[in-house]
Amino acid sequence: MSKKDIHFNISERKILLRIMDLVAILGMLYLISTLFDFDYFSVTHQNWTWIVVLMGYVSVFGTVFELYDLQKASRKDKVFSNIVLTTSVTVLFYLLTPFFTPSLPNNRLQILYFYLAIVSALIIWRLIYVNFINSPRFYKKVLIVGETSNIESIVEAFKTSDPNYKIVGFINCEAIAKGKVSYEGIAEYACEDIHKVIEREHISEIVVASYNAETITTEIYNDLILLLERGFSIKEYTQVFEDITYRVPVQFVGKDFYKYFPFSRSNKNKLYLFFHRLFDIVFSFVGVLIGMLLLPVILVGNLFGNRGPLFYLQERVGENGKLFSIIKFRTMVVDAEENGAVWAQKNDARVTPFGKFLRRSRLDEFPQFLNILKGDMSLIGPRPERPYFVNELSQVIPFYETRHIIKPGLTGWAQVKVRYGSTVEDSLLKLQYDLYYIKHRSFFLDANVIVKTLSTMLFYRGQ
């Protein structure tokens, strides 16, 4: 086999972006402190705390303002605005922590130089990333071996999740072909050409996307065994799907479903559950206090924009199917469902003008901190759904009620990844993210959800 092209996986690109952001910033600050009259921030071993605090702020606020979202990182228009937002908040917080950062300089222009140095360093490095590392020369080229019925959904899922994951072609593994595949430039190759295609197209990986392994012909099976013995990367579709999209593809899980749900040991880990509950209580007390401070403003807005009761109670399904009453600030007109339960829609006519603001800012969720204190909910978990919709969805979506094995959450992995959930297809997508969270639950993933929730609120992306 020929030498394969160089490519970066998703995790590698994210690590590369984070490390090179910090290297570029520190390098630029060192350069201007050496060449110009700039002494506010000096890169020396004596000032290591200054560097650590700056690195921490850049990493946290870069995540909040989506500087490490690979889709946005590949677009110049998005990355420039995110750089400005990240730098502005980073410098502001850096100036507000004087015990760990340099004292304010007498010459205030030093702060401007500090700001411009960070902005210019990030812009220069990100231009290099967009124009060089994010170019086709570093794409990961993949060959799909599977059934024709799956190809469209596979290509679409990978294309929207990782712009650098390039599906070059497709080989039908079925003994009885059902016609040629034609989907956005995805060529179909004959089974006997698999080695030639790998050589000619510089394929880095083969993804086996067969719902039933029994459909794979003996010829293809032998070719795959031969390639595996030579050290070639061959992966199963659901594994790749989960790694790239951060969701579990329940629609492709068959009778051997138990292989796909080795749920996180954190779900039974006493230490994790203790600290998880402790953080729930601490955050909920803070949330209740903030909610009380905002209550006068919300009362006035409700008086003029909602015209009716401020609070709204609704029955939801909790952990292990237990029912509880969720409390929210009312966002719809009174008697919005007098004719029965209806899916919430984008631009729903039942939502009041002030209710739309509450939803988009997520302020309508603040009373749910009381549900968390009661123990009905957690800060992070699958969003609780109404019994009517649970009964309806569990009939058409496989493993839907699996999301109830943990407490529902105020926010969750699905909420920060998907904006709307007004159809069965949307519910399937959200379930995939919910199951990913349950499967990989950890302190790190919880922190990731919290940071992304802040992004959702700052960018005003509530429903």
C-alpha cells in the first residue's frame, strides 16, 4: 500500500487549535516586549502565574465563544468575530484579577498593546489554520463498505459534523446489488477494485456500514481481513459516527443492542454522584438568588407582555419514569393547549412577545432550580418530556425510554447541540445526544455542557 496522506482527527485538531492559540499569544507578547516599549506583560519564569491565568482565561472564554467549534473555526467570518469576543472578555477578566496578574500600568496604552497583541496573534494563526491545515491536503479520505440503503444518511451525518472527513467512495457489500449509488459525487466502486481505489485515492480509513453483517459477501470479507492484517484502519460505522458526531446512532442498532450501551460507570459511581448532587445544590442556590434579583423585571415584563399568571406548572417524566411537576415562567398565552397537547414549534404563535424573550434568553428555566433542590431534576441531564409525548415517541423511536435511567436536567448535551425539537425526527436526534451523555457521563463532559450552555445564553439561542 502507498504512503497515506497526513490528516488530523477531530480531537487532534481541537488540541492543535488550543495549543497553538496559546503559543501564538505568548510568542506575540514576548516579541513585542522585546522589540518595543511594552512591559505590562513579560514572559519569564518568574511570572509563571501571569501566564497560567492568561492561558486559563483564553481556554475557557475561547470555548464559551466557540473558538474551538471546528465548523466555525473553518470559516473566516465566524472565526474573526469569535476572536474579538474571546479577546475582549479575556482582557477584561485579566485586568480584574490583580492578585494573579500584573498591576495596571501607569501608561494605559500598554493595555491597548496587550489587547492588540492577543488579537493579532490569534488572527495570524487562525488564517494559517483556515488556509493551510484546514485545506483539502489534510482531509481524511474514507471509503465506505456497506449497504446502499444507508449511504445517504451516513454521508450527511459525517459532512455536517466534520468538514475534513471526506468520503471518497462507496462499495456495496450486498451479494445482490440494488442499483448504482449516486449521491453528491460519491462514486460507487466494484468489490474487486478495493485495493486499487485505496492506492489511487490515498484512502486513510475504511468504514464498514452494514446493518447486518451477514450481508457482507465472502470476497469483501476476505479483502477486509487482508487489509486489517496489513495494519490498515478499518472501523465500524456506529463507532465512527459516535466519535465524530458525539451521539449514539440508535436507528442503526440491531438485536445486539447491548454492545452499544456500555453506559458510563459514573452512573453508579458513588463519589461522582455525591459531587454531582453537591454541585446541583450549590448551583441551584445561586440560581434561585439570581432569579430573585431578576424577579422584579420579569414581573413587570409579564404584566405588560404576558398578561396572566407568572408561573406555569406542567407534569413531566423523571428518573425511572416517575412523574413530577416542573415549574417555569409562563411563556405562552393562557390556555395555549385547551385543545390538547401540541408540539412546540419554531416561531410558535402561542408564545407571547415577552415569552419569546424569556425563551431565547433561557430565563424561563430559572424556577426549575427549585425542582433541582427538591431532587426531581439535576443541573445536567436529558430534558424532561411530557407523559403524552413520551408514550407517543417510545412507540416509534427505539430505546427512547432509556433516557430516563438518570435524572432529567435543566440543561443537557442535547440542549447545547440541538436547538429545536418539534418533530419525531428532532426527538430522535436529541435522543442520540442524550444517550451519548449517559454513555460518557463524567465531570469533564459536565463541564463541557455548562460552558456550552453559557454560549447558548450569550448568543441568545434559546427556543
